[in-house]
Amino acid sequence: MFDVLKVDHIGIAVKDLAEAKKFYTEMLGIKAMGEEVVEQQKVKVCFIPCGDSELELLESTSPDGPIAKFIEKNGQGIQHLALRVDNIEATLADLKEKGVRLIDEKPRYGAGGASIAFVHPKATGGILLELSQRK
């Protein structure tokens, strides 16, 4: 069994992290958390706390990275929605048993030390859904 606890964050693909961050910090007055590069995903991220959730700004570190490809195809904007779960392994096992199409059948490292896995957009009506478990 597992529980979906809350919307963890909304991932926003941006061409220039520093420029995008200015809107949230200077115009809206929200304090940004530190930045982190996640090499295996070819991305630099910055979390911006917003109420009980966060905005995750994502800048590609490589022209062939998933965020660069997303921006090339769709432009800048919301790239994924992340839900926090209490047990990512149990969540993945349950979804797999139910026949849900997954991108990741096992968790992988995500920004901020989270364990993450993605559900395929074809299973969710077109939304790239990230499952996230934070310690």
C-alpha cells in the first residue's frame, strides 16, 4: 500500500535558469533554494518554495538532454507534475501490477536527494507525472 501525500512540485522547463529565477525572486519576492546539477538527467535545477509545494526550474546542461528536447518541441513551460508518495517502491509495484505504463520501474536519484520515478504520459492523459519520495 502507498499514499499520495501532496503535490510535491511543478517542473518548469526554462532556457536560462538565472533569468527565469529573477521573475520569482525579484518580481514575486519568493526566496529561491540552492541550485543543483543532476548529471544523469543532464539538468540544472533550482527549487522555489511556494506554500506547501515547490516550483522546480529546469535548465538543460546539454543540447541532447530531455529538457532541451522538451523546449525544442514545446517551448518553455510546465514539463511535469510531481506527486509526493510515502513509499515509492510500493507505489511503482502497485502501478505496474495495475498495468500502468511506467518510464521508470525502479526509483532513481532526483534533485534534492529525492527518490523519483516517472509515469508515462500515455497513462495519465498526456501529463508527465513524477513520483517523488523524500527522506
